Amino acid sequence: QVQLVESGGGLVQAGDSLRLSCAASIRAFSSSAMGWFRQAPAKEREFVGTVNWSSGRTYYADSVKGRFSISRDNVNNTVYLQMNSLKPEDTAIYYCAGTLIITDRFITSIKEYRYWGQGTQVTVSS
């Protein structure tokens, strides 16, 4: 059974940086991908970014492009979301997710991710 555990959330001020971590219990996604999503109060969960695990290629939502970056640690089965220049509108619960779909395209749909972490709260004050 694959487990994903996020950490690193917290309360920060606008303009600050924060790094989220997501540790996978096993090496399940070495041929596929992992993604980050977020859900703000009263809003639907939305795509933030994804990383193709084998190539390291990344893709981001327009709302975070240039401010957020994803990296992965093959040894520790961990993926990171580095968030810079945070804005109040970035406030949300952040989830990491894993998919077993092997493809060259970037996977951005919630429905295509099978495994999800419990989420970590990020609050950005103005």
C-alpha cells in the first residue's frame, strides 16, 4: 500500500517562501509522475504542478509559474514543492498525489492520480 505524507505547511507573510515535502512509502512512481494540487476554502481542488519522475521534467499551472518549482529526491522517494513570492491567494490545503500512468504527457487531471496525501495547510497573510 502506497502512502504519501506531506509536511512543511505553515503560516507565512506575503512575499515569503515555503517548501513542502511529500514522502512516498515505497518507490512506486519511478516510472510515472507525482503532482501537487491545492484546495482553497469553498473552491474546488486545482492543479499546481507535476513532475515526471524518471526525466525530472516539470509542468506548472499558470497561476504559480515562475514562483513555484518541483523537485524530487530519488533516494528518499520524496518530492518537494518550493514556493516563492507567496501571495494571499496561495492560501489553501496542499496535497501531493501519485499516479501509476506511464506517459510522456504531463498529467494534470485529478482523476488520473490514484494516491493522495493527507494535505498540509499553507496560509499566506497580507
